[in-house]
Amino acid sequence: MAQMLAARLHVPSRTLRLEEVPRPQPGPGEVLVKVEAAGVCLSDVHLIDGTLTPLLLRGDTVTLGHEVSGTVAETGAGVTAWSPGQRVVLHAGEARDGVTYTRGVDYDGGWAEYALSAADAMTPLPDTIPFEQGAIIPDAVSTPWGAITETGAVRPAEAVGVWGVGGLGVHAVQLLRAIGACPVVAVDPNPVARERALAAGADLALDSADPELRQTVRAATGGTGLAAAFDFAGVPPVREQAVSVLAPKGRLVLVGLTDKPLTVTDGTRFSYLQQRVLGHYGSDMPVALPQLLRLIQGGRLDFSGSVSGVLPLAEAAEAVARLEKKQGDPIRLVLRP
């Protein structure tokens, strides 16, 4: 049986190992994809450090990687929509019996030479978009897109805040600018991240430790506060701060994942102002991916600056370490088999 290289996480020991494993065979309704690029996400770091644990994984080991692009290698029985050689982006998850399974978490992902996908969990990648850019769209771009357009339902000219300008937050700023949010306020303790936010289109970039933050946001919004605030950091103090600058009927959208409790200090004020807290996870891939690819093709969005580095698959552990330590303040690192 043909073998391939894969970066696999042994969940009980949180050990990432590069292993030779059998190359998967596509079953009925499945497609085997030759991986050309796979993004390294903070979620991968959290799976390795134990902050996140797969909920639906069968067994104790999984190939990481939920941001994947490549070319169709083989098709399984009954697959007619795809043929070998087609460029594709894999969805970051699949619906199975009404439950969302996340690629590279609940089943094997794309930190490998080949990856399996359900035939209906892929989107064509236009020839004009490089594999590295295509790979990061299923999470780093589509998750904030879903949070903004669906969960947060941001409308043009609404005042919006983004807390945490990392791999997802910087794209949120760019997307909010594209759909006409105004002003877009970015909040991050890291001065490099604040500069990045301004370059991506933020109107203001504030330090979360700034004692004048509330007054600055109030002034920038004509005294009303933010219609929507997005937490990409997944940190309890961020949520408290975001709620404190929400407008009446404002909504706080939780995108960053954390196992810490959610608290609202002044519940009476929160209820009186009819504010809302909304949880968000991923995006509606069959809708979001074609939308984003069309916007990139049409010159409305450009994520060429989002790929901070490309490393060979054999250096997956190095990529994880660089992201964990914020070495070079990367937006997204990409692995190429």
C-alpha cells in the first residue's frame, strides 16, 4: 500500500509526530486531494497545548490541518462533479447526520501529502488564486466573514469593534472595511498588531490597556458606542471591555474560543440596554467560500499579504512554535508537503 507523510497529534499525550502512514483511498462519495498548501492556525496550537480537545474524534490520534487547498488526485464511486487535476479548497468541516465535524480536529486534516474529503465539502479554486492564499480562506477568512455577515449581521455605516488583531482579527478588519462598517475600531495590546490593523483599514487602533479607551470609543461613535463588537481573542477581560462600550441593542459576537466562564458584570444595565451576546463558530462553507473567492477574483479583497511564511510539511513543529511564540508576528504560516 502507498505511504505518505503526515503530521499527527497523539491527543492523550499532546505529542505532534511526523509519521509515514497509508495513503487513504476515497470511498463512495469521497475525493482524494493532493495537498498543495495547509494553513497553521492558533486552534492547532491550542489542540497541541491541550487548551482544545476534539469532541468527536474516533481514536486518539488525528492529522491536523483544517485550512487546505490542493488538486483532485482520485475520485470515489459515484463522484461525478470532480475530476483529477482540478484545483480545490477543502471546507474546514463536514456535516454528518446533522452534526458538524471539524477537519483536522474530529477527523484527519491536511497536514499531510494527501487528504480525503466528502465530494460536497470542496469548492473550486480559481487558477488566478495561489494555493497558499486559497488554503487560509476556509477559516482565517471565512470565519470572520461568517461572524460579520451572518452572526453579527453588520450593516453599512454601523460602528464596529474588533478585539484581537491576529490571524482572524486582521481579516475581520479588512472585511468590515469592505462591507462599509464605519468606524472600524481595532483593539490589541500589541503595537505591531495595531499597526497591522490600521494598514488593513481600521479607522482607530487602540491599546486595550489604554485608560481612555471607553472615552475614545464614545467620541469616535458620536457618544452612542459600538453597534457590534467582535472578540477574536477569547479572553474574559476582552469581553468585559467590549460590553462596556456597546451601544443600546449592541451585540457582542464571541469568535475566539475559550473554556473560561462568560460573565456580564452589570446584568441590569445589559438587560436595560437590550444588548446581546452571540456565539459564533466557523461559517456556512458552501455559501461563504464561493462569495469570498468571487470577491478576491473581482479585486475587492486581497489576502496576498496574509501569508507570513511557507514551510515544508516536515517543519510543522517549527511552524507551530513560531505561531505560539508570535515569532515575527505572523498572520498565517502555511505548510507545503
